[in-house]
Amino acid sequence: MPVCLPLCLSGGRLGQLFSVLVMVIGLPAALSAQAVSGPAETPPADFAAAQYVDSRGCAFARAAVNGQIRWVPRLGADRQPVCGLTPSLAAAPAA
């Protein structure tokens, strides 16, 4: 009988089951991250902090990608976007 390491994940029923489990477990996290894909408003160019909280109260981390700044959603231990925080910038006064 052949030895199958690690757990025959490259094929067979166990490999298929593993693939399905990854999709089922990973899908909700991907969907929740997409629900808050970017800040409600982009922070000003001179905003220097590593974290930005938009007007919805959702937190975003600064990330440099190919020399450009991107704001990526912060996720909690439950893989849900971190929201409900005080915005980083004061709201503009009503006209």
C-alpha cells in the first residue's frame, strides 16, 4: 500500500474534500473583506499615520504596493472588518 504524504492532498477524495473545505471556510472571509474593500473617502495625501479610520468607522492599514499607497481593510481575529471606531479625520462642518 503506498504511503500518501501529506494526507494525499494532491489528489483523491481527501484532496477534493480539503479543496471544498478551503473554499467553504475561506469564502465568508473573502466576502466580508470585499464588503469593505476600501475607505469611504481617501485620506489626504499628507496623512502620515499607518492606520486610517474612514467616516464609516472602519479601519484601514497603509500598504505600499509597487511604490503606490493602498489602504487595505483591517480584519479582526474573526476575519471581519474592524469597524465601529472613531474616524481619523473630523467631519467637515455643515454649510
